[in-house]
Amino acid sequence: MSSISDMRSLLLEYKSILHTFSASSTTNFRLLRTIPTSSAPTSPATPSAKTLYVLDSSFNPPTTAHAHLALSALQNDRRGEGPKRLLLILSLQNGDKAAKPASFEQRLVMMTLFAQNLLTHFPSSSSSSSSSSSSASSSTSTSSSPPIDICLTKLPFYSDKATAISSSNVYPSAPTHVYLTGFDGLLNVMNTKYYPPHHTLSPLSPFLSKHRLRVTYRTDDKWGSRQDQARYLQNLAEGSQEDKGFRREWAEQIELVEGKREGQEAVSSTRVREAVRRGDREMLSSGGLVVPEVGEWIWAEGLYGEEKL
């Protein structure tokens, strides 16, 4: 794992990269860094993959809920062909979310720490042949740790991001993208307000014709029961949104998977920020809300402490 001083140097590098990327009028997607790596964040790469898992979030900050989405997909998605990669993508224009309270460069550092922690859940290249691991993660993984890419985009929506990633030639093997989200994310994808000027779901055609959505159940009062959410997907398959341009066969590209266990309290970035405001350092270091490395960085940098209630 990287030291705080290493991360502060990286913070300055990311700040410079963000300035250049934001000023560019020709680039909507950029690969910054691959974990693990021995090269500089700006070094070119030609990643090979058949399945690219895309975790698209504001990462404000990255939480253990994000970790669950990523690890569940990498370890349990039987539809995904290998080799596999994970892409952590931060959008400078993320739908309805404002660029606060943590700066984008701070989020990129937390994403890097988060990625380094994720790799500890897989056998290393030198030990992947060992059969003596007792960890739950290793027991479900049969290969060495997947590469994790830290990326930037200026685009807010999955369909546009998929096009930008594919046209960037960063992934010459043209992998299938699997976008990892919660049920609320699926509802955003299905919201016609995001597809002007005609406000139909027809723009999803190039996206769902090739790529997939792996959607975690969000079982609370706001999103309905597990049965409600499963029925929503079944209704899509039966043509409930055909009048809006959604084709029935696209429902086959959407998979609902289990999220938190029964009775388990939901984890969110909001809960992390509330813990910081309470001065609850133990909550940050315990691994319940964020991985310890991210918690240490939040505390060391004084992030979120000034956010208003």
C-alpha cells in the first residue's frame, strides 16, 4: 500500500492531469492509471480484456458498497468471459450530482487507494497457483488479481460513456462492458428525461445491443421490495416500456443480483460524511463504511469535516 506522502504527490499529479483534461475540447475519456502498475499515471497502455466491468460513481468517497459491487462482479459473474478488467470511472459531469464537497483530485486519490485495497481480495500473480488460501474472496477466484483502471470522462450517461470508451482505442480488444450499479441507477438509465430531444429510450440501442447492466437490489422503502424490483425487470421483458422505445430483448442484458444481506444496514457516501462530521474516526478505520486506506486518507486530509448538515 502507498504511504500518505506518496498519495500527496499523486494528488498534485492528478490535479495537473485534471486541468489538462478539462481544457481539452477533443477528449471525453482518459485512462490515468492502472493498478497494479510501475509506470507513471500518464503512461500509455493497451489493456487486453474480453469483459470490462465499469464502476461509474461520484466516489465521494468510495465505500464498501462500491467494493461489494466490484468484487461480486469480478468473482461471481458467470456470463463474463476472461480476461477481465475493472474500470473505475469518475465523471466530471455526473448527471444531477455537483462537484462537491471533495475535489476531483481528492476523489481520484481515494479511488487509487480503493483499487489497491480491492487487489488484496485476489491471489497475487506469484501466489495464484497456491491452493491454501482461506479468504472468502480467494475461494471464489481462480486467477490472479485483475487489472484495475482509473479513468476520467466528461460524459454523464452510460450510453455516451460506452461510446467514448470504445472509440478511445484504449481497449483494442473491444470488450463487452458490464456496468455495475444499484436499482436506483437502473431507474436513471430508464428515465427518458436524460435523452433529449425526443425523450425516448431508443438511444439505448447501441448500448444494450452489446453491453450489459449488472444491477444490485436496493431493498428499502424508497425503491420497493426485492419482489417489486424483480417484477420491474420482468415487466421490461414483457414490453412495459415499448411505447418509450425500449425493446423487450434488451432486458436480457440486465441482471439483478443480491446486495446487502437481510437486516444489514445500508452503506452510502452520505453515511461516511456524517461519520466524519461526528468525529467518528473508529467508524472510518473499522472497514465498515470505507476501506481502511480510504478512511485514513479522509482523516489525514480533513475531508468532509466542513460540510454543512
